[in-house]
Amino acid sequence: MAASVPLACLVSTASMGISQKSGMLQTKLGAVHYQVHSPSKSSSELAPVLAFHMSPRSTDEYAEAAPLISATGRLMVAIDELGYGRSSNPVRSCSIDEIADCGLAVADELGLKRFVAAGSLLGCLVSISLASRYPERVCGTVLTNLYHYRAKAEEAGSSAESVGAEGTPIPDPWTLSADGEHLIDLWKRRSSWLDDELNTRAVSDELTYLLNRRRRYQQGIRIQDASAFDFEAAARAVRCPVLCLRGEGAASVLDKFGLDFSGQFDKGVEMLADADVALVSPGSINLINQDAEKWAAHVQAFLDAKVDNGGSADAARA
């Protein structure tokens, strides 16, 4: 049930001279789906962007923004992480680093030697993972609604969390109800800040994720939780320029749930050696969809100033 790109986006993409194609790459962990947004006149001097979504979204998170980035002559590739969107479930329990390596495999498949890694919430961790471990490949990083998780010592670096041995079924916390209330709950989660069309797309993505999780839990397969990722070690190892985008609305919503988004965002930024920070307003959790033009403007200005003009994009394509 992966969300498709809305008709309006397809029309605007065609009128902007941008082609869009989908691909599927079989990796050792599973099949990875990706969408390539290619400008009619691309420039080899502009670093391509690999984009990773938040949980529980898909490539649809970049449906509005990707054409805006590609309109400047830049290739942009949005990737469905394993267990999300049109990608398959992983064939075994795996870490966020291993999920990130599947994104690197997509870059290899497309012949992208150097690229910018962009992420949103969970996608930020995937991007940081790539930037910290492959500095020769990642020339810039864009982190939207960055959230710092403290690593759990007993889980950090472990692909499977302490829930049971591989193959042992894992209890699924998602409870199904005969009256369909579990589906109504999905709609209500974001209805206060999303319009009906975008909420439908978000619900579709979350339902896909929950069904995938239910299936892999039955096989004892788990994807490393964000709280088990060693954020600090990875962030301090990043040496490329970084742009951290903070949604004003995202902070107010998550702070109300006691997640201290504002404080954790600031902690994450402090661990990055070369980070610029920009505030996006109204900037909800879904700001890449809702504030696509503002997001794209911040990203393009950052890439112009810190990545492309700095020579980091040289030989971006193999």
C-alpha cells in the first residue's frame, strides 16, 4: 500500500522538464525501492541528493520537494528504507547502519560517486550513518527535524534488540479491533495538522509499515530502534558540511508529548562539527511535504554555498 505521487505533482514535474522513474535493487538484506528525479539538463557540477524518509513514511515524503530540487539541474533520488513503502522487509534483523548501506548500494547502482545525504527524523540517522562511515562518498548532509537519541549500551551496535533469539516471534504492540478503531486511530494521529489528502497518504504509509512490521515480527525479525543507534559517535565522526532544518510546528507538537524535541535537536546539532541551522515556519513534522518550497530553498542555498561551490561535488557521477 505504498503511497503514490499525487497527480498534481506528476503534472508539475512534467511541465518543469523533469523525468521520474522508479527502480528496485535487490540487496543482500532485501529489495530496495527508489525514485529518481532527473532534470532535462543536469549539471555534473551539482552534487546529487539521496533522500531518506522519516518513520513511518516513504518516498512520498519527498513528492513535492524533489521536483523543486531537480528543477535546478540537480539529480535527486528518494529511497524507501527496508520495511517501508515499496521496499521489502529485511530478510533478517538488521542495524540502521545496514539499512544505510542499502542506500549506498542504490548510489552504486546509479553510478553516483559522491552525493549529499538528506534525511528526516529516522532518515537523519541513516544520513549520519553514511556521512560518518563513508566520508569519501558523502559531500554534504541535510537533516530535517533532527532528533538526538541516547544510545542504549546493551543494544548499541547490535542488529537485533534484546527481545528474543532470531526466529522467535516478537509480540506486536499494534492491536487490531473488530470495529476498525485501529484504523481510525491512524487517521486521528495527524488530522490536526494535515489536510485530508496528505493525511490519507501518511495513513497509507503507516499502514504499510505496520503490516510489514507485523509480518517480520512473526519471524522474529527486527530493525534496530533509533534509541539503540549510537548517535553521538556517528555525529562526531561527520566531517562534511551539514544543514539542520528545524520545524517550528514540529517542536511545539513533540514537546507537548514530553519528547523535548527542542532540547534534543540542540544536543544533536552540538555534536556535529560543521552544522548550519535554519528554522522553517510553520514547519510541522511533515514540513517537507507541507513547506516544500521553503525546504527546497534552504537546501539549495546550503548546497550552493557549502557543497557545490566548495568543490565537493566534483566527479559526483562515476
